[in-house]
Amino acid sequence: MFDARLRPMIDPPLNAIGVRLANAGISANMVTVSGFCLGLLAAVSIAFGYFLAGFVLIALNRLFDGLDGAVARASQKTDLGGYLDITLDFFFYGAIPLAFAIQAPETNALPAAALLASFYANGSAFLAFAIMAEKRNLSTSHQGAKSLYYIGGLAEGTETIGLFLLMALLPTWFPVLAWAFAGVCLVSASARVLIGLRALKDH
């Protein structure tokens, strides 16, 4: 929901850093994989109860996630880079709820499962439409320059990362936050399905 609104604010400084990284010979894929490793470390930290470390690592993961696109724009965008970006993002999104479930299974396992199921529904609606959009040569720049068609929704990257950071700050609130965001994701998935049906019917 907030991704498109934040892009004009965050893209200029990220692009400036991206140019410097590209000039230094650092590839976008290197940034993507490095950011993913930071995300995995965040999950491991949370699983062992080091929530502050998890908070910092989640924030760094998202910084790298923004920088890989900036580096690609400053050098060369590739299908491999786009594939790595979206795939490792989804791996990361799944790892954080799982980490909370491992950390306190008696209280967190069920809400984590519900949250992961809602992510699955939301991600399926997102990726399935991207496939159909590519097949029909549909495009959009509403979310900035992307490697695939990015259909907006109520729960997007900004909201998800805000949730993860809040969970790391308030780990005892994880069950409440997870159940609440699972509901938001299911509403978002339903809206994406309706938008996709309308768009594909019109084309």
C-alpha cells in the first residue's frame, strides 16, 4: 500500500549509492545475495532470542534489497537479477515467522503458521498475475521499474518489513501481530485476485 508512495523519497539516495557501488565493480547480484545472507542471520538471531540483533539485521536486509535495484539501474538489469531478487525476498519473508515459531513454539507456532499461509496466498496471487501479465505483454511503472508486473495490494513490502521490525522490538506481541497481519494479507490477496480477474477479463 505504501510502496509506491515511498519510492520517490527512497529512490534518489539509493540510486546515488547504487552508482558508486556499480563504479566500484560491485554487481547487483552480489548485493542481493549479501542482503539475503543478512536476512538469514536475522532469522537465526530471532530463533535464538537475540531480537535486537534481529531488528538490525532485518533493517540491513531491506537496505540491501533497495540497493540491488539501484546498482542494477546504474549498470545492467538482467532477468537473473530480477529472479534472484524476488525469490530470495520470498525466502526471507518466510524465514522470519518461522524463526519466531522456533523461538517460542508454544505461543508462536500457530500464529506463525497462519501468517505463513496468508503470505502464501498473497504471494500466489501476486506471482500468478505476473506470469499472465508477461504473457499478455501488460506493464506498469506504478511501483517503479520492476523485472515483473507488480500488482499492488494492501500488504506489500513496506508493511511487511514494518511488521517484522515491530515484532523484533516487541517479541511478546508476536501472536497478536501475526494474527492481525494474516488477516490483512488475506484481504490483500482477495483484492489482488479481483484486480487480476478484472484485468485479465479486459484483455
